[in-house]
Amino acid sequence: MAEHDDEAVTSSSAVEKHGMTVPSGTAVLPAEPFENPGEPPHRPRRTDVDPKKERLAERQVATFFYISIVGSVLSIAAYIAFPIDSSDFSTVRSANLFLGLSIALALLALGIGAVYWSKSLVVDREISEERHSTRGSDATRSKAVEAFRLADKESGFNRRSLIRNSLIGALVAFPLPGIILVRDLAPAADPNELLRHTMWRKGTRLTKDPTGLPIKASDVTQGSVFHVIPDGLLDKEDKLEEKAKAAVLLMRLDPGDLHPAKGQENWSYQGIVAYSKICTHVGCPVALYEQQTHHLLCPCHQSTFDVANNCEVIFGPASRPLPQLPISIDSDGYLVAQSDFHEPVGPSFWERER
């Protein structure tokens, strides 16, 4: 029969040892204490013992920061020197090449300089800190402030003016290409005016997208939806830009279900209504129509518009209704526009009068 001692315990039921429940059949062995080996011996760097190496490292770090400034300036110069011509694809390649190289140079030099600074000049002695999950006391928080002061002293940020000034210059110069490039994306003209005027004019026929075939009122059955573009759009050189503003959804409801706003009673024809296809949230194409509820859904962010009530927003982030295109019919029975939209189409984040 096996002997049992006090240090190794096995039993047919769970036992409790040292405050923990031990499953049956588990051997409990004594804890063997070990000594803390401590921190490894500190190995000083060349910059810690040789003032010449220290000054050389400082100049090298500053050089990387200055190179970063040069890269930022070059990226702006490349953006100006290599304009993109939409009719010549080679200009896109040239612009992207030189922009990418110069911005990469600016970012890479900034990163290398920061890493080299921390590796060669920032104090690198080992420390041990106890972790805790509770909020520190006021004394601990004051020590944290002191730690920041000590970090500033050890990094030499205020003392090493060459590194500090070159780093500040690199950080100031680096965002400039992004600011210049993003700012130039804005249209030169007033966005409000650009979005206020589309190809729709009095008498312009409504045609199917993408065939360009005109639409008769008799073709539009109740519950149907047509994706519509203005007549003549397919012949324009800038048809994509014009379509982005002039695209329309055409639907037919029971005239009794429509509740037009005051002054817009004659903007529809026998229950046929036309609304801008461009969502007023961020410009996604509204394309999902639910016949029974007369709801239009934008698939991007689920903005929902009520066609029966002037396409008012009933759900989602859109802040205003879809603009309505006034329509009627011509002598041949084809649907035509009465005028252009009476308000700007597209997202509401553009500056506009309400």
C-alpha cells in the first residue's frame, strides 16, 4: 500500500490546500521559493562614455529631421511641378511617383531620427515598476508629473536645442503636403452653386439610365421605379460629372397617397413623382424602393425617405429631404421636367442656404 506524506496529497475527493480547491487525484507539491535574479548588468553605450560620440549622434539625429523637412517641401514641389491631366494617364503615374517618394522620404527620415535618438541618446537604464489597477493617490499623481520632468531631463529635449528645433521643424513641415493636397480637392467654385444647377431644364425629357430612351407616362405603372437621366446627357463629354448631380428616381403612386407640400401640388403627374437619387447625407445613390410603405432606402447608411410625404427623412443620418424634380408631360405624352431642382442636390455638409 502506497505511503502518503504531508507534502504530496492525493484523495478520492476534492481537497482544499493553501486557500485553493484542488481536484481529486491531483498531486499538491510544495512551493519552492527562488531568488530574484535582479536586473542584468548595465552596458553603457558609446555615447554614454564618449562626449564626441554623443555630439556626433546628436548631429546625426538632427540631420534625419532636416531630411524629413526636405522631403515635405519636395512633396509640395512635386505636386505643383507634376499636375495631373485627366486626358493623359502618364501624368497620373508621374505625379503619384514623385509625391509618393517625397512623402515616403519625409516620413521615413522622421521615424529613423526618432528611433536613433531614443537608441543612442535617451537614458537607457533598466527600471522596475509595480502595476496596480486602482487610481493613484495624489502623491502618486504628483510623482507622475515628476516622472515627466525627469523624462524631459533624461531625453535632453530642452537641453539639446539642435535636436529639439529640428524635430519641431520636421513635425511642422510634415503635415503641409497633406494640407495642400486635401485643400486642393475642394472645387474652385462655390459648391453651393455647383450643386444648385444641373442639366435639367424646362422641357427636358426624362430618359432611362443607361439607354437614354425617353419615358412616356403610360410606361410608368404603379409601384414601378425608373432610374432616370436627362435627355442629352450621354452626348456630353463630362457626362459622369453631370450624372452625379442630375440622376433621378421616378416612381408612380396612387395619387391619393401623395401629400405634396404647399406650392408643390403640380410637381407630379397623375401620381408620378421624381426625386433626386443622390442621398442628402454623404451623396450615396438611393436605390431601394419599398412599394407598400413608399419608403426609399439609402444602402450606405440606411437613411430612409418617405416618398408619399415629399421624401422627408424618417430614419437615419440624412438631415433633409431629397430634392424633388417638378415634372409634367409634353404633347407626345413623354415625361419632361418643368424646371431644374429648386434647391441644391447632394450632401448637406456643403455650405448652403436652407
